[in-house]
Amino acid sequence: MIELLPDLPDGTLGFRFSGPVSRDEYVNVLLPPMTAAIEGGRGVRLLLVVEEDFGWFEPGAFWEDLKFGVGPARSHHKAWERMAVVSDAGWVRHAMGLFGWMVPGEARAFTRPELHQAKEWLAAPAPAS
């Protein structure tokens, strides 16, 4: 299941992933706000809360994620500013350690008790370069 998270700082998007994720959830819950953010020309700051019962993507959702990743997400690579992944599932934090470098922009992993810090980090101005 994918749920849009309410009450996030301005300029951030957030989703909670739990159980299995269907194609319909991916297309109807996740894609519209993600596409709007990318096409709106603003930077993408994304909060993903991954529950311990997350069952990954069903095949149709996986296909939609793949299409999005090699389509709009890739063609707007510079739009990705920050991604915070919040989870107490060990495999999620391990995956971030292994594959976080592949995420465009900055990416950090946080535990559930650090949810507030994750939101603050997402909303904080980027350091001057």
C-alpha cells in the first residue's frame, strides 16, 4: 500500500509504503504528485517511510516504477534534490548503504524515531556551493 503523507514542510513530498504495492496504487497515488513536482520545475525533496511489513512492488507496480525511473525521473535528473528514507527495517538501511550513491541528489537513511529530523533535513536550505 502507498499512502500520501500529510503535514510535510513546504516543497516536500512524502509517501508511506506498507504491505504489497499494487500497480493501481503506484499509478494513482505516487505518480501524480511526483510527476507534478518534476514537471513543475521545482526541486524534488522526497520522504519515503518504509514500514517493516513492506512487501515490495507487485509486478505491475514494478513495471510502472521502472518506466518512471528511465523516463521522467531520468530526463529530469537535476530536479532531484534530497531523499530521506525512514525505516526500522534492517534491509532498508542496508540497501541505502549499498545503493544510496545511485540516487540523484542527496540521500539519507533515518530510523522511525528520527522522522522529525528527516523532515527538517528535507526542508533545510541546501548548502551554498
